[in-house]
Amino acid sequence: MIAKLFLPGEEGGEVQSRAAGIVDRVLAVAEDEVAGLVTHLLALFGPRHHDYQGILTRHAAVVASRVQAPAELSVARMLLLGACFTAEYAVEGAAVTNPSAVPHPDQSGLPPGALRVVLSLRAVGEGHLSSIGFAVGVVGPGPTVRLEPRTGPLTTGLAAPADWEPGRLRTVLAADGLDDEVTRAVLDRLDTAAAGDDLERAFARVPADLLHRPQAPGILAGIRSIAASLWRVEFPPATTLAQRVLWPAAAVETNGMEDARFVRFAAPDGTVDYQATYTAYDGRHITPRLLTSPDLRVFTASPLTGPAARNKGMALFPRPVGGRRLALCRSDGETTSIATSDDGQAWELGRPVHSPGASFELLQVGNCGSPIETPSGWLTLTHGVGPMRTYTIGAILLDLDDPTTVLATLPEPLLTPTRSESDGYVPNVVYSCGGLIHDGRLWLPYGISDSRVGMASVPVEPLLARMTRPGDPAA
């Protein structure tokens, strides 16, 4: 459960706010009754949420303008007011699925041969609203796996707009079609603004002649929305990974954050951080976006641009190749290609590397997470969609120096839905957003019919030996 802002009436599309009447009724409750109500609320819901009183206080502030001056509210009444505009939401009420796996930043206290791993999870709640959750497990020694307990209250942390790098906002606005005189006037004033000046002050300094143009309000709304799409969230240090939920914080993701593909990225200068692409959904459009984090406690979410960043399922390579950032993408909706980037933010299309062909991928193919580096090549897990919209997981091997070259292909699926895995929220699906190799084994967490998560493992060498190279006789 998380406790999120609840504005009665909005969930049904009502235009007229009901907040004023609710505030008036809260103000009319006798003070001794207020104290009893709040004592009950704190006892019942306090243990279920991190900083429950802080949540209620922030939600009360949203409607505080409805309180007529000079009214001064007691702490208890402010908490009751906040509770009337708060609702619990079960983030995994509908499903939990589509995991990816990366090594945990803390490997202390483990026996030899064991690795602590972080699983990212697509959590699906009421209204098919997706968020990103986490679990922690230990794999090894050998083919053993253990999931650590997922206990304690969840938290969405504190999200706030982040600062744009110089010039980056201009690039993103242009990529979104905002390269007009109003936009340029706003950006020019941001470029010359003193430290601490914000977007609203830049708006205020736009010449009036531009603001009077009929398209100006729509342009300013577009700039404001894109500027707010760069956000940062910080979780309390005392929380565990399993208690952290990445919750939609930008307009482009109001209907969900889907299918995070996490990878531990090593830069040429030796720095290492965690990065993930995910799909933002606003109810009408999908938008690939990027998460970055040094420690999986502080995250920054940012937009991706370029012709390759227009479809679901981008997956980052874990290091640069040939001096450039690479990613798997599927810009045409059915073929896996390699995208390239100089900065990891603007992505250009490269060559297709894997097209539908085998009987289990007649409809389309895509990736199942970031390529995994092996001495033999980039082991790349794929998903294929075949008859009856059945999803299976396959594998291809890409050249280490030129990943547009396919060295070998697994001739049959690596993983197919079993009879017990064929029923669920979305039937006949096994799907992963990324695995890892540890101690000679491929560990693959996977979603089962968009309902639950399983873990598979296989020794890497027999898997590679089973793959066929171009020109080899059919297996």
C-alpha cells in the first residue's frame, strides 16, 4: 500500500471541485471528536505508511487555500483534513510482473558463491496503473535462489523537479516540436537568468507582443510540461529497497511507468551507476524515458529523444562500444535494431539485427533486457510473439566489437509458458526485462502471464554451445 493524494470527484471526471464542502464539514467537527478520529487514524494507518503524519500534512496543504482566514487549525484538525484527501492504493493489487535483475550495491555478509541481486518489478494496481517496485534476492551458490522478505511500509519518497543541463532543455523542446519564437524567448531569458531564477520568471519576461499571440498559452503549457518531465526522487536512508516505489511524477507518465530495464552501467572513466529505460504512458501515448541512480536510493528520471526513442522496449548496453553508447530498440514495432548515442539521451537509429522469422516469433521480436557481456559475445535475450499471441524467450549472440553482427542464434525458445504459466492477467506470456550471469549461470527473472514472477537459471556454456551460427546445419 501507498497513501496517495485523493481529490473526491476527480476519479469520476467531475469538473466542479468538491473540496470546499469537504473542508467546511471538517471544520465543523467538534475538537474533542477530531482528537478521537485522529488517534484512531494514527493507530490504524500509521504502521502501514512511512511518515504517515507527514503525508497527511502535505495533502492538507493542497486544499489549505479553502480554509477561510483567520481560521487557525490545530495539528489534529490538519491531520484529519489531510486524511479526507488521502487514499490507500495497492500498487500490486492487479499484478506484479516483468522483472529485471542487477547486482545489489551491498554484497556484504554473503557466503562464498552467493550474489545479492536487485529485482525491479512492474507493479500494476487499480485502473491498470503501473509503478516500479523492487525486491531483493540471493542467487547461488549453485542453482539456488532465495527471495529476501518484503516487509515494512512502502514509500514513494519525495519527488521534485530537477535542474536541466545547459542546452538540454532546448534540445528536448525542439525534438517535441517546440522551436518557435515564444519558446526561444523563454529559453533566451533562462540562458541569461541569474542563479535561482526559474521558468515562471522567464515566462514573466517574455515580450507581451508574443504572449498575445493565440498559440502562446498552448506553447507555454507545453514548455512547462516538458520542463517538469525531468524529476528527482530521494528515499529516506532508513528504507530498504523493497519499501521503495517509483511513482509517476510527470505528465507523460500519469497512467503508468512500465517495464524498467535496469543495467549496471560502467563509464569509460571508471564510474559505475544504475540506469534503466522505462515506458511512460499518459493514457494515449507511450514515451521511452531514462532512470539513473548512483545507489538505488536517489533517482533521476529524464526524457529520451531521437528517432530511436519512439517505441517500447529500449535496452541499454552496460558500457560504451567503439566510443559510443548503444541500445537495443524496436522502432518499427517488430524488428530489433541497434540505436546509437553520443550522450545517452539523444538516440539515432542503427541497423536492424534481428527480424521475425522463426515459428515462435512470426508476429514480432524484441529484447528481454540489456545485452550481457561474455567472452564469446553479447548474450542478448529476446522475446518472440507467435501464434495465439504467445510470448516466448529466446537468445541471440552479438559480436563484442560490432554488435550489429549476429554471431549465433538459439534455434528454439529458451523459455516457453508451461501449462501452469499460461493463465493470468495477460495469458500465454513469459517475459523478462533483463537477467545477469553469476558463477557461470544465466539467472533470468521473468514475468508469468503478467500476474506473477518466476526465476529460471541455466549454465551459460551449454546455452552458448546450443546456439547455431549462420551456415550451420539446422539443430
